[in-house]
Amino acid sequence: MSATPPSLLAELQSRLAELLRNGPAADIERNVKALLAQAFQRADLVTREEFDAQLERLARLQQRVEQLEKLLAERT
């Protein structure tokens, strides 16, 4: 799944807000924001920090597996 760049989301939100401010559509704006928030929540997106932390954890685990494989090979 590809993540949408934050700048694109900000631009989309600002354009929607500008369009909706010029009419009696404040309720629609709130509904669109709520729908977008729900869609992003369901998409299971993670922050860059969370992603990088998981990459580091994976690298450490991969090193540990290699160490254990080497130890096992030495014992056989």
C-alpha cells in the first residue's frame, strides 16, 4: 500500500476548506473531514518514526537469527 504524501493531503484539505467556506456547507466540511479521518484510520497507516523503529528492530532480529544459525552450525 502506498501512503499519500502529507503535502498532498494538506493541499486537498485547504482546497476543500476554501470551497466549503464560501457556501453554507460547514456541515459538509465537518462530514468530509470525519470521513477522511475514518478512512485514514482504517488504512492502518504508521508514522515514519514507527516505521523506522520497526526497521531497526527487524535488523536486530535478523542479526540474532544469523548468530543463532552460526551457533547451531558449529554444534553439528
